[in-house]
Amino acid sequence: ASLTTPFRPPSVLQDAVASIRVVGVTVANNEGTYVCRAEKDLVTGMVSVNESLEVTINIVPLMQAITVNTATVLRPVLECTVRAKPDPTIVWLSPSGQQIVSGPRNTFTITETGPDGNFNFLSRLEFNRDAIPSDQGTYTCSATNSEGSDQRDAVVTISLPVEVLDNPDV
């Protein structure tokens, strides 16, 4: 096989292999159909070839650090942001390693939003009641899709308020 280049003077490449390298890939701008087209020259008899390739970009789940809001609230909220494509399955694990079940009658509510325009998902783990000392420990947010998985830990520490008794005799 040979390929005639568009350079002047024209040159012929024997057993040519063409390739494309995309640098700075972004999902929104680089997904789609790529077409390689070679045309038949009526004078030389070279054959026209059209080849197309559908490009889909997948993203292994990648998490940011978990945000924990326990400074001034009795009901902690843990937030886990995940960037992934295709959509990930996100689960929360308790300090004992058990998967947390969401619901109004359970200790926790899990809400998820996403994806946004950058394939970010947000998962929030909220306490449905005031936290107690047995709730403290390391909570894990885990995300998995067909490309892989990632997880992040957050440590929740429960500090009970100190009661000051008004006793002048002490």
C-alpha cells in the first residue's frame, strides 16, 4: 500500500500507516465519530477509502476528599464528590464496614445528584437523628463503575457538650 502526501513536491509513502493522537482530551469536546477518508484519483486509479471510528471516553471513578460538617451541628452531614463515566454505583460504609441503608426510619439518609456537565456526582450521607458517641468512627464512600473504583474515608468524632452546674459551694 502507498499513500501520497499533500506536500510539495508530492511524495509517496510505502506501506503507510496513519494514526491520530488527541492531546488534552475532554469528554465533551472529543467524544464522537472520527472519519478517515482517502479518495480515488481518476487519473491514477487510486481507490477511495472511508473508515470511521466511534470514540467514547470513560472515566474511572475519582473522588475528592470527603467534606464533613460536624462543627456546630448535632446531625453530621458527609459529602462525597465523584467524577466518573459511565455512572458509578456509590455506597457508604459504616465504621463497622457494613453498607449503610438509607431511609427516613433508618439512622441515615443518602441523597445523590448528578451528573453535572463534567460528570461529577454528589452523594450526601445525613444523620436522621442527633449523633451519639457510638456513631463516631471512620465512614467510607465507595464508587464503582465498569472502568474501576475509588474510595475515600472520613472520620466522624462526636464531642458531647460539657454541662456546667451552677454550684457556688464548689
